[in-house]
Amino acid sequence: MDWPNGWEGGYLHGCDAVRDYWFRQWKELDPIVKPVSFLQLPDWKLQVGVHQLVKNLKGEVISDSVIKHTYTFEMNLIKKMEIGS
């Protein structure tokens, strides 16, 4: 699995790396990500529009935006996620 590191940059590879990233991120940030739209794309891809509100642990807003998450599937599992605007 390939997963974007939207916080620090680059990509993560494998379930363990993604899990470690999430734990590290949640110690610093409070992200709230809610789906607002879905679009099935060719080649086993799904684009999800999300409203993303990110706060620090003091409750201060770091970002508040709508972005696109694109998921590529292989054998009914997520193979890759991409973040776009």
C-alpha cells in the first residue's frame, strides 16, 4: 500500500508505516475529515471529496478546506491513496 504523508511530505509504504504515521500525527494534530462527494473513476479508482478541518491540540485551526482523496483498488483492497485539490 502507498499512502501520502500529507503532514510531513512524501509517501508511506505498507500498513505498518501508515499506522505509525497516524499515531505520530494524532499526537500533534486533531484532523476531522468528512466525505462530501464520491466519484467512481476508471481503472479501479474512487475519488472522494472531503471537508478537512485540521486543528492543533490547543484547538487552533491549521487548515479548513475541501480536497480530493483518490483511492486505487486492487483485489478489493486499497493499493494507493493520493491527495489533490
